[in-house]
Amino acid sequence: MELCRKTINRSYKFSNVQPKLCHLPLGHSGKCSEFPFLSHLRSVKETVAKKIERDSTMTTGAAWKSDDAGPNRIQRWGMLLTDEQLLEYGINMENLKPGVQAKLREKAAPYDDCISVAIKLTWLVYGMQDAPEPPEEIKEYLESFLGPIQYNSTACEVCKLPLNFSIFNNAQRGKADLETCHLNPRYHNANNVGFGHRECNIAQGNKTMGEFYNWIEGIIARKDHI
Amino acid sequence: MELCRKTINRSYKFSNVQPKLCHLPLGHSGKCSEFPFLSHLRSVKETVAKKIERDSTMTTGAAWKSDDAGPNRIQRWGMLLTDEQLLEYGINMENLKPGVQAKLREKAAPYDDCISVAIKLTWLVYGMQDAPEPPEEIKEYLESFLGPIQYNSTACEVCKLPLNFSIFNNAQRGKADLETCHLNPRYHNANNVGFGHRECNIAQGNKTMGEFYNWIEGIIARKDHI
């Protein structure tokens, strides 16, 4: 599907680097919109729409802003800038511990990848058990990118158990029971993201999914050997 | 081995509840000592001795003291007191979120159990690859409780890979590569503790070891089925 991609004028930290764009179909009527595919979720379960927007576009931030813990959440494409450029945005990478720097840099992703992640996550939500049914317009939009939405097919990327939309109800401040997870934690794009239980995502840690499965297979083999 | 168990006079928060005792053999010469079995480790690798003393006797505390995050590390036997009794020690359990309260209560353990945990951990350290050799006196002491120290036999409780004493060198402030872990996270006694890699301990989460193995076996089965 061809998209409008008109610049949406909004002032935010990195707007000079990357203007926010309209992702309605080309030639749409009405106002431009950056996340038109989230409009229905936003009306039926706002926390989920906000989570998708946040996880797809923002780095995970420190729980609090501090000189060596790093900045609060920022746009992932901001992390594509050089240390020197980031200084102009008030972010002094050299002040951060090497581990924190590396972790922030791993969250970097181009704007278009972030949008494709948001589309993927929305598509996956509608494929969950007990998910609300998307309006026809949004269904067509999502399916034009990712194929048919199969109700009841979305599973945790890690443990492969089916996910139920109601798990989103358990989300507490900063501690969602369901998290966006990455098959390879170092890349943020549509092919590499999905949902996972919080405990599964934590267990995966910074391993790729393949490394994780090899690791737990090794554990089982050693445990059974003893 | 019969122990001295004389009260060691020291003033600390819960000294009225539980005096600290001497754990040298009954009829020992010289000064009483609470952790005599740690004296050698204390001289060759102080951080390890301190870690054993801390992990065996103290609750994990909040990273910082705050009204709803809970108190800093306190003695585990302090958590055996009632809410009312704890008030006298300046700890208001009712102010804490239910989850924090439950977590603190799970760390409760009688003093003698904590000492037996310290003995077990010390015994395990000497069984690690590349561990220093214990002086004969300490070796006999530890073996009287737990049987022969088998050099090179101490493994991660979770992944079952052998543990090397040098991993303790990686310990960073608050982020040890090697952690004390519990076969059942809800009980703190010698039969239930051991060492585990930090990443393994995190992956285990609040599952018992049996629940963890069942969980990862389920993951492997489902993943191979897809």
C-alpha cells in the first residue's frame, strides 16, 4: 500500500533530524495521521495503543534521568546520531558508562523501521485470543503489509504459548505482563519483533532466540545427565 | 560438631530478638567468632567472604530506602517479627505495597538457618574450580557438616555448568556475575541454596528449580512442534 508520507508538523526533540510522517494511504481524505492503524485500539484499549506507539518508537529509558544512567526514553532514530550531534540535544554520551552507552546504541533504529514495528505489533494484537475485531479499514491496511490476521494465532515469541488480549489488563505501572520482545535483541524491525510474557522476555535476556533455545536445551541435557 | 554458641555481644538492630552467637567448636581457645569458617576466605578474597555473610543473613534490600520500596537490607530473622513488632524497629510494613511486603516476608529465616546457609556456601566455594585450598581446620569444620569437599564439583544450581572461583572477580557494584540462588525461592536453608550465574538466577525468576525445568522443557517441546 502506498502511503501519504506528508510531513506532520509537530515540534519534538529530533524533528529536525526526522520529521514525523503521515501513514494514511496515499490520497486519503481528512487529516494526516502518524499512527492511523492504532485509532481503533486507541478507542477500545488506550493503554495498548500507547504501549505500541511507545515500544516501537522509543528507547527504553532509565527509570529516572541521571548523568550516568542515561537520558529518559528518546526516539530510537535519535540514537543514530553521532556522540557529537547528540551533545546538541543535551545528551552527553561520554558521561555514560560504556555498558549504558552500548545498551542505548542497541536501541537505535530508523524511523521507517519503527513504524513498521508498530504495524507489526498492531497486527499481532488483533491476532490474539479475545482481541477486539478491527474495523474493516484497519484490517485491510494491516493485511496489506503482513497478510491475513489469523485470530487466535499470536503466541509468545519465547515460550510459544498463545497470548490472550486480556493479559494487557495486568499491566501495572512500568511492569507490563506482556512485553515487546526481539528475536535478536540488537535489531529493531518488523521481522524481529513480537510479544512475549514479561517473565519469558526476562529469561531470554540479551540472547538471540536461537541462543536462548540452545542454552535451555543444554541445561536440560546436563540436568538429565546428573 | 558441637558449637560454642556463646552470645557475642554486639549491638545491632535486632540484637534483642536474636543475639549473635559464636560458631567455633565447643571448648575452643581464643576469642569467640560468629563466622570462623570464613576467616580464610576473608584473608584471600574478602569480597567473597562478605558476600557469603551478606547473602546468608540479610534480606535483599531496595536499591535505596524509601517509604514504599521498603527498608534497606535487614537481618532475615527480623522478618519473622509481626508487623506490630517491626513498627518498634521503624519498619512500617503497612506502608509497603502488598507485593513488596510479600517479597520481604519470603526472605524471612531463623538465625540458625542463616548460619547453616553460610556454611553451605563456604563449602561450595571451596569446591569450585581454581578455588584456594582451605586450611585443614576449616576443611574439617565444613566437612563435619556437609561431607567431603570435592574440588571441581561445584556447579551452577540452574544450568549445571561447573563454576570457577575466578567468576567472583567479575563482580561489580551490586551486579555479581555469581549469585546465591534458591532451589525454591521461598525458603532459605542449607538444603535449598547454592550458587548460580546471574543470568541463570534471573531466568529462574520466582519459579522453583523443578518448575523452571518443566517450563523450559515445555518451551522446547512447543518450539520443536512448530
